[in-house]
Amino acid sequence: MQGIIHLNDIRKSYFMGGQEIPVLKGISLDIFKNEYVALMGSSGAGKSTLMNILGCLDTPTGGQYVLNDQDVSKMHDDALADVRNNEIGFVFQQFNLLPRLTAAENVALPLVYAGVPKKERLERAMVALEKVGLASRHDHKANQMSGGQIQRVAIARAIINDPALLLADEPTGNLDSKTSIEVMEIFGKIQAAGNTVILVTHEDDIAAYAKRVIRLRDGLIESDTLNEKLVMA
């Protein structure tokens, strides 16, 4: 059975001074709807490059990537932008909120690009903020919130379009331990509600929240294991 994500022999190389530098050397895997997956690997293993391809921020040099029954491997930039807007939610380590906008306005930004009317945008933003426990802070700006609250706003923004896939790149990297646990519990609730979540991390304690852990090494999959404690729960 083919997953919501199907990768077949994905390769990615960069070229410097006429020399080819392979980063991904043949990644094949399926990730299924409502899975919670952690991508791990040391620096240079290829996890960030794979994340960029999964998020349609970059295209592979070779191989096939099918996302939600669409072959996105060879799509041009405009088509990839549509896929990103409609199918993928992103959460980054740096939050990437606009400081002059309120929490609700930041959350609603993807709907601005989609042409959704303002009233509907703000109504849906409030629903998303409620899901991350921040509806009461809807009129606050980034400098009026803690790091954990800002990351929760970023998560609400990522899920406002009900994406097929939620990608989180080191989402706890700028947070303390207590706040990291709170943020990871939110990801668990999002996955439990039916979303597919892929988390990139180098921390074992953060990866332990995922039900499946894929480790990369030198541009290849080194291991692909289930977290038996969570799978059996």
C-alpha cells in the first residue's frame, strides 16, 4: 500500500565548481496517513535536505516523490507553491512570526495568500488558536508572549489550512525543557486528531514522542523503527 508520502530512490546532489556533491543517495520509503515520524541524523546526514524535498521547498535530482497522490518530483515552482499552500504546514525553530501582527493575524496569513475573506480568516484563526490553547492571547503580538506561546502560534498557523502533512524542523530548538514538553504534547494532540506529522530533530528525548523513527546516515536510511511503547498504547 502506497502512503500519503511515497519516495522512490530519491537522490539529491549539489554542484560546486563543476563537481557533483551527492547528499541524498537513494531514499525510498512510505509514510502513511496519521503517522507520527521523527527524522534523525547527525550533521551532514541529509535530514535537512530530505525535509526540504518533503516540504516541496526543493526538488530531487532523481527519483520520484508522490504526495497525496500527486507526483511533485518534477513540478515547476508555481505548482510547488500551490502544493505547499494547500497540502503542507510548516513549523520552524525560528518561529518566523511577523512582529507587527497579532497572534490571530499571524495565524491567518496562509489564508491571506489563499484569498480567503478577512472575516473568515480571523474566525478560522481563532479556531486554530483554540486548538493550541492560545485563544485568549489572540490580540497579543510576539513581544508580549513567551517563546513557548510564540511557537504555539506558529503551530496554529501551520494547521489553519488543515494540511495533509505537518512538517516541524527542530521545533523545540529554542525552548527550555518544560516548554519543549508542552509543545510536543500539542504535536501529539494534532496527530491524534488525524494529521500526519513529520518531525526533524537531533534530540532523542524529542524523537521519543514519535511513533516511528527514521535515522539517516551519509544520505541513506540507516534504520527505520517503531516506538513500540507508543504503537502499543
